[in-house]
Amino acid sequence: MNNCTSGCLTQDHATYGQCLKSKAPKVTTTDTRKGDYAFRSNWNQEIKEYRDARKQGIQPKSSSLSDIRQAVSASRSIDQAVTLT
């Protein structure tokens, strides 16, 4: 009976648990020095601006930052909430 995972290099562990432990699994967090931080930061900004626009009755074409800002700008120029499609 094989107690190892299919990716085990040695295939000689007494139990499945020993095999998993030998792979040294660990929980990691996102490295903020890489692009993921910028992505999350931009996403959070889009969500914030979208919510603010919707609170004012503005309906952007999409939740992208450029569409949100275009809808807010159009609303300000006519001093009325707009719906862009």
C-alpha cells in the first residue's frame, strides 16, 4: 500500500501524514513588494469611487475607474446625476 502523495519524490513514507509533513507545507501571505499590492490598491480605489458615485445617484457604465470618473465628471458638468450606458 502506497502512503505517499503522487508528487512525493521518495515514495517511502510510513503514513500519508508523514509524507505531507516532509513536504513542509506552510501558510504564506501575499508579498506586498510585487504587483499584487498595486492590483489590490487599484481595485480598492475603484470600489471606493464606485460606491461614492452610486451614493450620489450616479450610474457609471462599469466599475472601471475611467468609467466611474467619466460619469462623475459628466454629472458635475450638468449638476445632475447621470446614467451612462
